[in-house]
Amino acid sequence: MSAATGRALAAVMERVAVTAAEVGPRFPLYADPADGRWTTTGRGSWTGGFWAGLLWLRARYTGTEPDRRAAAACTARLEPWAGADTATRGLIFWYGTAVAGEDAGAAALRARAARACLAGCDPELGILPWGDALGGPRLLARVDAVPGTVPLLAGAGPDGAAAAAAHLHRHLDLCLGRPGDAAPWFRPALGFETATGRWQPCEDPPPGWSRGQAWLLLAVADALLRPAIPAGAGDLARLTEAAALLVTRGGVLTGRPVPPADTASQDGPLDTSAAAITAVALLKLARTPGPRAEQYALRAGEILDHLIRFHLTLADGARPPGMLLDGCYDAAEHLADRHELVWGDFFLALALSALHGLVDITRV
């Protein structure tokens, strides 16, 4: 902890309050870097849980009943997604409820979503399919279908833990190369061809999608923190190997603190949200046994320090304080490619809250 992280956490929490007043019952997606005005959605899309999670983090920070009620009300508005055919329910319902503590409504909604996801798992494919609720083909394996989904499923009893393990390991098998494999070593999305029974890599998102690598590292870290998920020494070794591959090949410990949105375009837009996700993953990995635990913690601190110093707005009068700038929603489409992103804010707030003892990073 430091005075700088304390000031940053205060700024981010104030930003949550300002955002809540601006968006009302809608869900923020991304904000203009010039003035902080949010583009919103009525139903939340795949990012709705991050807004609910931010409100819960603010409720923990302030300890006030009005903030708790605001978080609970936002979480309740996520309910229509529980039965939607999308693997992003992991992102929506884990991050939208895990920081709610003992709140009964959040716990009940999380349990309902976990049961629905378990029922939607395809035992032949070994995954919870991407689904068609957000458009596009249904039978996809995407790395952003894994974080959140792993701990969400793991909370659904022994069958849920088994499904979580299968879902994660199948994605590792599909998305990560092995020694001797031809490039690329990382494949963030693959589609299943029913005619041939084979998985084929998708062109979008591209192999260099840095947020994809961050998402998968986060999912692996969550699995390593949950003893019910690794089925034995072999599973544990595979998860440890996957974490090492993502950290090493992804340049997590040695590369730029904030990666480009697409590593194939080093001069393209950055993605601070990928950096914030990575920082949280490293804080989690630092809590797992192993010789690199201290190194992971130090690198997480370096990334957070860089985000605070160079990408977080402070009280300078030009823009609202607490905006994490230079996030990239979609580099290929040039959509919100230098903006504040709601999930970037969430993961920065989560990391800072963990450093200041507001949350247990191993349980969120």
C-alpha cells in the first residue's frame, strides 16, 4: 500500500459516484477521453456485471447503506441474462456478485446463473459454448468465455467443479500451442465445424489480442486458487504450465506495462484494460504456491503504478478524476480505442481494493 494507491482508489471510487449519477438505470460501456461522457446500454450486454461490481466495491469503500442499495438494485437488473445463451454469463454474474459479500440477493442470482450455465454445458465438446445471445455463431470456444465462468461453475457443487475444470482445460488445449506447434502460439477463438467435427481458428479476434491473453491468465489463476477444480496432480501441472506459458510467451513480466491492443501492431492503440486484468491475475498468482509468487506481486505493483501515474485522471479540472484512459474496446473496428472502459475501471478498482484490504483477492 502507498499514499499514491490510496489517492488513486479514492479517485476511482469518486468516479463511480459521478458515473452512477450520469447513467441512472442504464449501464456504462465506454467514456469519451475528452470529457468523460459515457456511452451506455439499457441491458448491460456482456459488461453489465462490471458496473454492478464497481458499485459493490464503492459500497465496501464507503460502508454506507445507500451505496449498498444502489449496488443491489443494479445487480438485480442483471437477472434477464441468467437464462441467456451466452458464456459471457461468467463475466456478468461472477464479477457482478462476487464482491457483494453476504448479500442474499446477489448470492441467489449467482447460484441461479451457475445452475443455468451448468445445464448449458456440452459434454461432447467439453465446454459451455459461446452461445448466440450476442449474435454470431453459437459453437465457439473463446478465451473471454473462461474468466468468471470457472469460479461461477465451481460454485455449483461437485458437478459444477467438474464442468469448470473441463471448460478450462478444453480451452487451454484449443487456445494454447504446445512445444513444437506451428505459430501462432495463442488462438483466442475457435469455431466448431459440425460437418468435420473439427475446431478451426477464427480470424477475429486476432492471435495478438492482448486482452485475450489477460483473460485466460486470469481464468488459470482463479482455478489454481480453487482446490476443487484441479482433479489431480496432472491437472495442477497443466494449469501451472499454462500460467508459465502465458506469462513467458506473453511477456507479462518483461514487456511494456501496458500492452498494445494487438501485439502484432506495436505502434497501435494501447489497452489499459488488458493491463488491469493482468495485474489482478498476477495478484492472484502471487497467492498460489511457487517460486515466482514474489515476482508476480512485484510485477502487479509495477503495472498498477504505471496505470496510476500515466493513464489515470486526477483532480486537475480538465476531466473527471478517476478515469482509466487508453483502453481499447475494438482496435480492428476503431471503436473506443483510446477510451475509459467500464471493465478496465473495475479491474483497477479491484486490484486497488485488494491492496487496501477491502476485498480478499483469492475469493473474487
